[in-house]
Amino acid sequence: WVLPVVRHMEQKLAADETLNKEYLPVLGYEPLASAATRMLLGSDSASLKEGRATGIQCLSGTGALRVGAEFLAHIGKHSIVYSSNPTWGNHSLVFLNAGFTSYRSYRYWDAAKKALDFDGLMEDLRNAPENSVIILHACAHNPTGVDPTQDQWRQIADLIE
């Protein structure tokens, strides 16, 4: 079943002859990628000002992970990746198929307390080999829905910086 408002907008968009329905460029819609990059790094970012950072638009979260994994494995020569436990089941295959040789987990969810296992997370990340890639869910951790507090994010950032 589709909401009537959604069906209405689909019909309206399909009938609009002014819309360009061609494929996007290979790097995606540039205004979106640029705006997202500025939002992430900040408009005053030295990386942006010096031309050392860019953004691309990817197809879905899994698609973005695959593009990032390919880049990190082949250009960055990284081989170890860490992701939260639990996470989506496809994450390991995305990274292993992209060329990573080791997929590892860091503690995230404490089932007994039904809460973030922050101490376990920090211990596991502290013990990760140098140059390991760490996958972090920026918000609405999937599948738990539990996110670190602002202070915990600062501690994570300080640890992995």
C-alpha cells in the first residue's frame, strides 16, 4: 500500500517535463556532495580550503561503505577493519570483498544492561592495531538505536584521532 500523498507526488513528478531524468554524473549530484562535505568538515575547514577534501554521492549506506572500503583497501593500503557488535550482516562481506584481510568487531551493545557498552567499546578500540579502519554509526546506531552521548563521542574521537 502506498500513501495517497506519495502516489500523488509520483504522478506529479512523472508528468513534469522540466525535470531532467538523465543519470547523474559518476560522482553524483555535485551541489549535494559539496554541501554535505561542508556540513561534515565545516565551511572553514583547512582541508576544503586547500583542496585536500572532496565528497561524492553514493547509492545507499551499503554502496557508500563499498566505495569507501575499495578506496581504503586499494589506495590507503588498509587491511584491518572494525565494526560494532552488533551491526548489519553485510558489513563484513563488503569489506572483505573490497580487499580487507581482517574483519573484527568492537563491543557496542551490553545485552544484560540494555545499554551501550562504552567501557568495552573503548577498550577494544584502544587495543586495535594502528591504521585499523573503524566503522562508526554517526547517529541512530543500527540495529540497536543507541548512540554515545556527546561526551562519549569526544572520548571516542580523542582515542582514534
